[in-house]
Amino acid sequence: MQSQTVRPNAEFIALIAMMTAMIAMSIDTMLPAIGIIAKELGAVHDNDRQLIILGFFGGMMFGTLIFGPLSDSIGRKHTIYMGLVLYTLGSLVCLFSSSFEMLVAGRVLQGFGGASPRVVSLAMVRDGAAGAAMARIMSFVMSVFMLVPILAPAVGQGVLFIADWRWIFVGFIVWGITVGLWLGTRQPETLVPEKRLPFTVGTMWRSAVEVVRNPVSIGYTVAVGGIFGAFVTYLGTSQQIFADQYDQGAYFALWFGGLAVAIALAMIFNGKTVMRFGMRRMSQRALWGFIASAAGLVLASLLTAGHPPLWVLGALLFVNFFCSGMIFGNYNAMAMEPMGHIAGMASAISAALSSLVAVTLGGLAGRLYDGSLNPVAGAFLAYGLVALVCSEWAERNRPAKSNNT
């Protein structure tokens, strides 16, 4: 069997972008509806609605750990098919849910399956492209991906204007089936049998131990988890904050999309300047910006009994998310620097570990939400300081010869 070549044509880029965007679409489209869903299905506590988001993240965390290495063993397409089947089954469970617990279980399954096309699609690009060619493909993919957090809440809000919330899950099912048919009929397998690797628990365990024992990898992995934990806190509570606390339910999609622009701008800015200034210098300054904006949010919240003016909240979150957007890519890259010899496996393990940290921290902060901004603002500051401690520890334990990047 001859090796397949990834051709950076418009169809391939569109397919990769569609698979890459599944996670963000499955999360952000739900945000306008989580309050309605929780009330209709009998959630006990107002904060229980956050489980609709956290459950998906939890499933995705385990899916990332499994599907990345599995695709190295059985091939890219078969692994994506498995994930899409589970994603569709999870969507069906949510669609026909008769209780809140049933819906959360469906979201966990949906997140687990959705991790497959998200992770494996990037491997498909790596199979046939490298260096500038891969960067070119990914630049087009990311330009599409960055639109999703901006537009997805508006899509969810639009569905609610004309139909029941269950139709959002019908859309997810159609998305999954479309991706599967498109992949099956138009895209050849990119990983030929002679390049496949055995999938063993022992290999995963040895890779996990190596990641955990390396101070640079584990330090930046936990630091990513801290920053991501603040973002998960925001995702879980954003609907409550804007719709309930600030009575902005009709404009929630505009607020969420507007703040998402900050992350998109940061990714563009970082991409244009990181080679000039270096990712350590860029991410260090971004982290201090994150901490400063979080401290400002804490101060504003304390001075206003947990209810700062909406424009102050929006401005500080915009700065915070801009800094987050610069940190994510750089920290992930630095976590993987010592792991070049096991890059694929280490990447899956690092992503799973950082997600575990983020979901744990985000879930904890979200449960503390009490109708005021104090718990959320405090979590942003605390998790920023966690990232600072971990990244500084990683740098102090970095081999001297690696300090030049």
C-alpha cells in the first residue's frame, strides 16, 4: 500500500476544520440553553447547570488520552469513525433525555467521542505535511476554528428562538453524520499499515511516568491546567453571570462572542510576534497580564459587593482572555519540548492531565458561584498564581542548554 499524501486543497482544509471545531461547537452552542435545560429536566441546584459543560469536558479528557494513541495503532479513519459513533450516541441520549442525570451522562459520552475527530484530525495533517506546509494548512484551519466561539452561541440562541432546545442536539447529530460520510467518501487513510504502532497500556504508562517526572513538562502541563481552569470556570458560569446576574440573556451571544474575539486576536498576535520575541518572554508577560486583570476583577468585585459595572467586567475579561490566548499555545509547546522522542503519546497525556486539572479547578469554582462575581474573580486570580508558581518552577529546573528559546 502506498503512502497517502495530504494535499492542502480547500476540501481537505474544510474537512479538518469541521472536525477540529466539533469540540468548541458542542460546548459553545449549548451555553444559551443550559439554564432552560436544567430547569426543564429538574436540576436540583442552580449551579447544577454547569455540569452540562463540565460533563462534556470530563468525557473529552479521557477520550483525548485514548483516541490519540489508538489512531497510531489502527489508523486515523477507523479511530475517527469510532469517536463519531460514540459522539452520535451521546447526542441521542441527550436528545431523548427524561432527567437531568441522563442528559449529563449523554454529555460525558458525547465529549468522549468528540475527542476523536478533534485529536486525530491534527494527526492526519502531520501524516502528510511538515514544516511550512503543515503550518500553512493549520493556519487556514485555525482561521475557521477561531470563528466558532464567536458564532456558536448565536447559533444556539437562534435555535431557541424558533424551536425546542432538543433541536440543538439534532444539529450535533447531523454534524457528526456529515463528517463521517465526508471522511469516508472523500478522504483516504493517511497512516499506512507499516507505520502503525502497537497500542499497549505499558507504553502509555511509561510515557505518563516520563511526562510526570520531567519538571518542564509537568510544570507547564499544570500551568496550562491552571489557565484553562479559569476558562472552564467562565464557561460554566457565563450564562448565569450574563443572563441571571446582569439580565443580559437576550444579548448573551453578543457578549460571549465579543469576548471570544480577544482570544482570536491573541492567537493572531502571538503567531506574528513569537518568533521575534520568543515564547517564554511572550508567555511570561501574558501571564502577568492575566494576573493583573484578574486582580483588577477581584478588586472591582469586592468594592461593589460582587456586582461590578458591566462595562468594567467586559473590559477586564477582554484583557484576561487576550492574555489567555497568548499563553495556551506557548505553554503547550514548552510542555512538549523535552518530549520529542514520544511526542504523540506525550501530547495526549499532557492534554489529558491539563484537562483533569482544569475540570477539577473549574468545577470547584463554579460550585461556589452565589450570584456574585466574588468566587469567579477569586478563582481567576488563584489559578493565575498557580500557573505562575508552576511555570517558574519549570523554568528553574530547565536544563541550561534549553534556555535559549
